[in-house]
Amino acid sequence: EEEEVLHSELSLPQDGVLLSRGQIISRIKESFASQSGIQTVALVGIGGVGKSTIARKYARELNPRIIWEINAESRVT
């Protein structure tokens, strides 16, 4: 039986435009490695500094079967 796949592309800028932020990605990896059970990491900062882009880059590097992106800008979103 073939598995149904829901796919939504998480956009990332091209590599030449995107800052690598390797140190931040490494800190996220370290945070997840040191936790057990349900794992969370919060990226906090003013709008436009690249929090969503960093999270998307991290998620894409993991190559998981499922990625959830949750918009918490307001109660509605």
C-alpha cells in the first residue's frame, strides 16, 4: 500500500543570499541532544532577524519525515 504524502515547501533563500548561522544551528542541535522526552527550543528576537529562516534551515538539514511549522504571531495564527 502506497503511503500518502502531504508536502508543503518551506521556502529558504538561495545559499548565496542566506547567512549560514552555523553557530546558532550548532546550539540548537546541542539543545536537542541534551534533552529527553518532548523537546522544544525557542528562537526569540525582533521581527525580521531570521528566526523562521534559521528554524527552516535546521529542519531541512535533519531531513525528517514530518516538519510542523507553527505561526505564533497572534492568538488567531
